[in-house]
Amino acid sequence: MTDAALAVTQSAVEEFTERYLKSLGGTIKKQGNKWEVAIPDTDNTGLPAERMSLTIGNNVEEEATGEPLHPESEFFQRVLREASKRTPIGKLAIDTGQAEIKIPQWLKGSDIEVRDTQFTPYYDRTAVVLLFEVSIETVSEYQQAFLRAIAIDARSGQSLPELEDTFLQITSMKSDTTSTTSQSSLSESDLRSLLDTAQNQLMEKVQTEIDEIHKEASRAADAEVEEYRQMQQQRIQELEKERSRLSSKVNEVNEAINLSDQNDRVESLKKRKKVKTEHEKVDSKLNDLLEQRDQGYPQKQEEIRKRHALNVRVSPLTVSQVEYERGEMDIQLTEEGTNRTVTVGYGNGIGPTENICCSSCNEELTAENPLQTIKDSILCKKCTSSKISVAIEGNTYDRF
């Protein structure tokens, strides 16, 4: 898993589970999409101390046996909860050789060659990487669970998205390094403050996903409301027909009363009373439905939309104190025989901490406006394009 912004993949779930089960002294025998697991009987785990079968992935045949293992499976959630309780806080130091050198975005895609880079650390900094579980669900049908790593500088609270990626690479099962070297030295109050900051940054990052799920839930709620409206409209039409039928019957009975003799009149009056009672009940139901329709069925709408409302839960799982170095990085550039060294602020594991400005317009170089040439000076793409346009316009003008 190399991108902290991605949801937990099936492979990441398998790696995490395998690493944790082995840390308990368990053994795993893999056969296709089946794992045969044996966990020793110790007090270190609440998982069943016996042989068990795991079925990998959520796209398995119905007749498959064994405990499912995928991001939303109960077994994985149980492993995740237990692992976070066992080692919730750790400490990691990123050495220079562990983190891949990150070239500035304003150099990527450029024809300028990077010949060499040299990082010179000046001082140590402390960051924290918090692993959160985000669960988004509705009572009705939508449910998603995924992990997010949030890295922030312990002193400034600055977001360090590149460190999130570095941390996940280093602590990945595929790496030879371990993530926990010692216990964190941060105080409980410091951790609480950083946790609040990280949680706010997390909500900003996942807001787009929340909005998308909310749109789907809203569409489902709208469809259910519309279906209810149609059913009630059909019921209104049925009651209108019934009321009309009973009104006709009342008229018929009235005529019968006028034409009947004294003996039949008593029976006709009883019959009219019964029909009128039925008519009043139908009329009352119809008027009630018409009133609800005119108001937009507020109670039913509230019930439906409450059922489709999102329930977002954010749970911190682990906190890792990360020690990294900040300093400067010299980047040796070459372009058609011209060599130039550019020095940028740099953090080991987090990449460039500052940008370089164009010598002409003094705007910062970015991925959208990258470095274009170093021949005469450091020029951005915009300035180089402008000079070419001016030259072309000048040559065109000279011809007339």
C-alpha cells in the first residue's frame, strides 16, 4: 500500500492479518483463496486458539466454507481492534537510507535532467502518524469501512501528506524494517491535541467520499419517497371511487325510504345509517390522505430520510511518533551542456518543504507551472512561453 489516500485494499488486509497472526506465533498454510491458520493457546489474544479456515476476499462462492477475510469482514475488524489495543502507540525513526528521495513536482515532466541529489540534515523534527478507521453507513443499505493515515508535525500541526506515504511504505510487510523502535515520548496532553488536529484534517480529506455516499443515499431516499407518493396516490383514487360508490348508495337508500311503506321504512333507515357510517369512514381516510399529500407526507419523509441518513464514525487505531530530519537538498541539474545546482528546503521522508521561484516573474514553480529552462536563469513555463510568443510576434511584425 503506497498511497495513504486510498482505501484499504484486499492485499493490504491480507498483509496486515498475516503479519499480526504470525506475531502471535500462529502458522498459516495458503491454498489458493483458503488459509489454514493455527494459533497457539496463550493469553496474548482473544482469537480462537485452534485451527481455523479463512476464505480470502468477498467475491467467493456461496458454498465456500471458512471465516471470510476482507476489509469489511467481522474477522478482520476483530483482528484490527485487538491489534490496536495491543500496540496503540509506537515510535519510529526514519533514517536517510530508508526514505526514497522525493523530487519536487515542478521538475517532473521537464526535459531538464537531474544528475544528482544530496541531502544535508540540519536538525531533527518530530511528527505523529495516526491510523484511523473510518466507517460510513446508513441503516438501509450503504456501508463502507476503510483506513486512513494522517501525518502531522508535532510542533506546528502542519499536514505532512508525503510522510503518510513514507510511513506506510516503511511499515509495510514487504519492508525489512520494523515500525516500532521504542515507546513514544509525547505526553498524553500533546497526543490529545494532535489527535484533534489530525481528526479535523482527516474529515477534510474524506469529505468528498462522504458527499458521494450521501448523494447515493439521498437518491435512494428520493426514490423511496416517490414510490410512497405513487402508492398513496393510488390509494387516494381507490378511496375516491369508494366514496363515490357509497354516496350513490346513500341516494338510492333515500329514494327507497321515500317510496317504501311504514314497515319497510324502518329497515331502510337502518341501512342508510350503516351506509352513511361507511361513507364517513372512507371520507375521513380520504381527507387525511389528501391533507398529507398537500403537505408532502412530512412524517413519512422524515422516517425515510432518517433511515437513509449517514452515520460516520472515526476511530483512532494507532499513533506512531516519527522522528525525521530537516535540512537542505542540493539538486544538480543539466540542460544541453548547462549545469546548475538548486538548493531547496527538504525533510527526510516528507520531501521538499519549500518551492523555488522563477527568476523572471518571481512566482513559485509548481507542477502546473514547472521549471522550463536553466540556461540563462531559472525560468518557469509561463515566462518561457511568453518569450517565445513575443519573439514570434516580433518576427511577424518585421515582415510587414
